Amino acid sequence: MLPKELFSVGDRIKALRENANMTQAQIAKKFKLSRSAVNYWEMGLSVPSTKYIIELSKLFHVSSDYILGISSDNATLSVEGLNEKQVTAVYNIIECFRDDNEKSADS
């Protein structure tokens, strides 16, 4: 998990990039941007468009809320490749765990 003191979008992007051992140039190439565009994001001089927030969250396996600083939890769960019935089953299991945790906390 990344340090909680990272508040800005740029700080989070930089930390995620470094954690993935990627360079600004590698991200720029992947998104067909200039390296300076990625550098501007990290320096807080500009903010990625919605399109790139989504691409960054996919690349680093974090939620867009995490990149935007809305959530400090960078965990995600991919249901890619699952059918609707399987996704529903996963969702129900998660809800079951949450219910159990709430009951335990109330005890």
C-alpha cells in the first residue's frame, strides 16, 4: 500500500508509476502522449482527462477514486472474464463478509 500522505493526483500517479517500476516515457508511450504530459500530471501542472484516469486505474490496478484522492484504499477486484451469474455470486460473497464483519463489530 502507498503512503497515506499522498494527497494530490500527481503524487498518486508518480507513486503508482514508481511502484510499478515504470518511467514517465513508458507511460507516455503506452498512452500515445508526450513524456512532458505525464511529467505535468506528476508535477500538478495539469490533470489527466477522464480517459487517462480510467487508463491509469486499469494500468495500476487501482480505482479511479484512489487516483483522484476520493478514496485512500487502492484495492480493486477485477471481474473481467466472469459471466453475469459469476459476478453476482462474487458480489453476494462480498456482501456476506461485510454483514459478518458488521455483526462482529456490534458484538
